[in-house]
Amino acid sequence: MLERPDERLLCLLNYARLATEEEATARELAAGRISWVDFFELAERNAVTVLVDQRIRSLGLGSPAMDRARPPDWDAAAAKIRRRGAQRWEWGKALLETLSRAGVDVVVLKGGLFGPALYGDPAYKKMNDLDILVRREQAEAATGVLRRLAFRSVGGLFGQEEISDRSHHTPPFVSQDLSCVVGLHWGLQAPHAPRRLEAQGIWRRASQVEIGGARAMRMSWEDNLVHLCIHLPYLKTGLRELADVSNLCRHASPAIGWAEVEELVRESRAEGPAYRVIRLARSLIPFECPEELLARWRARAGAFWVEDTDRRAADPTALLRSRSTHVGNIEKAYAVFRLSGRYSEKVGAWLKMWQLLLWPKGEELHRIAGVTAFRGAIERLAWRLRAPGVIWRAMAVDHGSAALALLTAHNAWTVLRATLLRPFVRDGQPIRSHPAVRLLEVLE
């Protein structure tokens, strides 16, 4: 239960729709004794700047104290994200309309659906990408539409095939102005992922929807919910991510069928992710969910999911401060490792991956542990020793530890081979000289 007024107000302003009494509570909190410095810091840490800014303006919550505490770049940053969101949606609308005319069935996923359908705002949060699902047999036609709209494939950066049975999606496609990244999927998880929603059932349960004037489809709300649970990165448990779960459960129409959700979770073997995501989301923005269902998921989830989830849910104040993009930083270092032709840069990126895995820095260690402060040096040391295992398992959630171990071994061999051949091979180009480096900058 959140007690601090800045935390309560922040969560209220992330409701997709505010009832009259909730608006009154928000105004009351904003008019009371509140730490606006902490409020804005929390909003930025949880990456909810855009929606919070819009809510402050629409509810008229401004005050001299708020204005003094607002970060200098707050307005400009929110306006920039909204501009980029509008640009992204212009591309997205054109894509959906063109795919419809080409006879390609399209399901809009995650934020691309939730913005218009739940929040009434396609630019409600920072997003570079528009994720869509097509039928496997129509994937080739869909890539043709993307090229006709002048989207570029990032696949060439990694020598990847665009359409392959070894994957469930193409490499990202990027618009000319870099404002829209399209993730084109024919499945929702990798072919050998431990947890998966089957595409055949998804299409059977999907329904028609209009999104910003464009015709498309959406998954059933139950499929959307389970997809969010499976897809959410293990350590990226911020208000930005969890609010989508809560708002989906609060405002889905028709209402969420929990019996259907339980069946999908069982079929997907996703009891751990379902327990974690639902429990954490409810601790910040409450919604109705059968308690006996959560208890059954908890019993089947396993210690890796239960221990960390229960600890974070018991302390919502720490949860609001524990959103971590640490795994994403490892992935960015890996991208440099793969793309750079310069030996020193490649080895530096490889060492950076190991440093991030083995020795996360101080504040990041708190976020990985899910605490605001350690209770002494012994607890800090315990988490220092434990953190690499947590990070490894967080990365392995999607693809499994075996695949991650093979990739790690391959990376080590790449470095060893480059070291042995270095006296005989001319150094390549640095990452900044790569022709598509700007594309990497926009990819999350």
C-alpha cells in the first residue's frame, strides 16, 4: 500500500481513465504537502513523463511549488516524445491502411493497441516501435508493403534472413526519418522459447478493431494480458510497464475472463511470469483478480519467480524505484561487439558485457535487488555475489540458459580468434563509421 503522497499521485496519474472521485483525489494530493522533486524524479525513473505531463495539464494541477521543482528539460522532453509519437503514428496509420488494401491481416500488439484503445492517446508513452502480428504465409507480402513505404530492414547489419523458420519475427524495419520502427511478427515467442502463445489460437480469438481511423485486428484481451506477462523483461518492472497491465485489466471491454486467462497461462506454462506481473501491477494500480488464481500460480511458479516477486510487492515504495534497464545495456554492448570492425572496440564491448554481468554499479545493484537501501555491508555483499546469477537468469527467461551459454562461448571464441589473427589482419572500421549506426540509436 503506497503511503507517500508523491507516490500515490504518480500512480493515479497513470490510470488510463480517471473517475470523478479519482480526479478529486489527485487534486487533493497535488494541493497538499508533497515532495515535487521526488515526484518528478520518480516519473522520469519510471519513464512515464508523457502521460504524467498530459494529466497535470488536463487536470490543472500546476502550482508555484511544482513549477520550481520541475526539471529544466521536462517540458521540452515531453514535447519531443509527443512529436515523435505523432510521427510514428502517421507512419503506422499509413502502414495499416496499405496492409489492409493488400489483403494482409494485421494484429496490432502492445502499446500500438493500448494507446488508442485504452488511453485514448497513441503517444501516451515513449515508444519507437510498432509491433504487428501477421499470418506466417503473409509475412512476405507484409515485407513488400514495408519496402513500398520506404522502410529499411536492419537485418543486413547482422547478416540475418528476413523471414526464417528459426525466428518468429523479421529484423526491425525503420522508416526513412527514423521515427518509426516496425517489429513484424508471425509468432509471439521464439520457436524454442520455454513459454509461448500459439499463433493459431490467437488468430481464432482475434477481433476487428479501428485504430486511429485505420482498420486492423486485436488479440483477445485475455491473449493480450498473457502476452504482456510473458513479454515483460524480468527486471524492467517499472510503472511504465506495469500500468499497461493494470489498465488493461481495469478497462478491457468485454471484461477479462479469468478462467480463459488461467487456461492460456496453463497452456503456455507461464505461471511464473503471470504471478509476477499480475502481483506487481496490482501493488501499484489495483484491479480485481481472483485471489485463488494468484495462489495457484504462486504454488506452481518456482522459487526464482516467487521470492523476488513477493519481496517487491511487499514494498511498493522500493518497487517504484527498481525499474532496471541493465539487461538492455548488456544487449547494447553486444550490438557494438557484433558490428564493430575495430579490434579494440570489439574487445572493449565484450569486456563491457562481462563487467555489466559481474559487477553492476551501486544504484543498479539496488534496483536488481529491489531495495532502496541495504541493511548493512553483509547484505550488500550478499547481493553483490548474487546479482550475476539474477542477471543471467533474467536474460535466459526468453531463450533458456543453454542457448545463452552457447552464445557466450561463441563470443569468447570470436575474441580469441580475433586476438590470434590480429598481427595478420588489418583493423576494421569503428562502430561510428558503420553506415547504419543511426538505426541502432533508435532501437530500444
